[in-house]
Amino acid sequence: MEDTMKNVSVLDLLLRPELPDVRKVLPEKQVEVTRLSQLAGEPVIFTLRGLSYDQVRKVQDKNRGDQAAFGLLYGCVSPKWGEEALLDKTRGIVTPVDSIKARLLPGEVDDLYVEIQKLSGYLRRTISDVKND
């Protein structure tokens, strides 16, 4: 069986239909923002999704101080920070990033972004060494 495995090329493995196009299908998870749940009196659950390669590059192009907020903007499926209802020009909440900064503590933004990074393949080991016998 091991000899059969060695005859299969990496190309053949990458072409298998069960391997998703990660530009379109990315891992998701739900997390609770504890402080907001306590204030609301019921669970406040965010749905997060890993970032595509292009989204990661867009985040990296942002000012270092805004990268976590933009990562959350791109990687948050629910809530959608661009929803009109979350914006309020009279309170200075003009952009989706303003909305994030107005509603979440800096540590919450960072914690949510860490989860998005994990879903994107960061902050964990994604490769392993191959032993040559």
C-alpha cells in the first residue's frame, strides 16, 4: 500500500474534487463575545471565516494599527459591519471600521482577529517535515 501512495503525484492529489477552492470555501466558526452577551442578557454570537490570500494581503497593506479591525471586517460573516443599521454619522460611525471600533473593545477586536487568523492557516503549524528513509 505504501508503494501505491508513493506513485501518486502531488499534482494528482491537488486535482482531487474533494479539495476545495479556498478562494470560495473557507473554514468558519462561531464565537461568543462574552462582554456583549453579559450586557445584552443573551448570547452575542459572531460567525467568523478564514481570509482568502487576497484578503490577507489587503489587511497587510493597511496601517499596522488598523490591521486587526480590517481583518475582522473581512473575516466576520455575521454581523456584517457594513450594514447601514450599524452606521451612524451623528455619532461619528461613518465606516464599517468605525462601527467595529465603536462597539468592540480593542482586546475583543484582537481576539476575534486571532480566531480569523487561525481559520486562515496562521498561528498554527500547517506543514510537517517529511522523513526521507
